[in-house]
Amino acid sequence: MQTGNPFPLRVRIVQIAFLIAAVIATLFLARWQWDVWQSNGGTFQNLGYAIQWPLFGVFFVVAYRKYIHYEKERALGNDEAAVPDEVKNSMTEVPDDFFAQRTEPVGDHWQDTRRRDRRISGASKSQEDAQE
């Protein structure tokens, strides 16, 4: 097995044979739809299919090439084969200095003094109750 290709030769031959068979099948189906369109009973739907089938063949080739590309990346130890390079190399954590530093809250100090006084008076009442 070569280092550049993750599949043995026999597997590659079978894959390419199936790819060629699929492309030839789409071309035959396109030719068949073209012949039906040119006949007396053909409709524009047949013309659409005649144009569509070769596009399916192109899709098979592109999908196979992308599959081989992902498998090569996986064989080289990259488990995130489907992630684009710009995402792989991008920052994954927010730096500490990105957010504004937390400051003391600016609030109404009279409420704080009221709460403090209430706590003190409550604590003194509980102490008085405990002494009685």
C-alpha cells in the first residue's frame, strides 16, 4: 500500500470499475431519454431527463474524488476530514482579555445601608431572643 493512497490496488480497481459502470449507465440512460424525446411520442420531460442523466454521472465522479480525498486525510491521521482548513486552524477559545474586566457594581448605596442595618437589627433581635 502506498503512503499517498489509503486503499490497496485491488480495492482501487474495484472502486474505479464501479465508478466507470455507473457513469456508463448514466450515459446510456441519457441516450435512451434522448431517443424517446426525438421519437413521435417524446415530451420535454424526456429532454429534461436526457440532460439530467449526464449530470448524475458527473456527480458520481465528483463524489468519488471527494471520498478519496477524505480517506487520504483520515489515513494521514486527520480524524476531522470534513472540517475545512480555516475552521481547523481557527481559534477555539475566547482569550481572557477579550471581555471587559468586571468592576465593582455601581448601585444605590442607600439600599446597601438599609440592608446592612436590617441584618444588624435582625441579628440583634435573634440574639435577644436567644438570651431570653
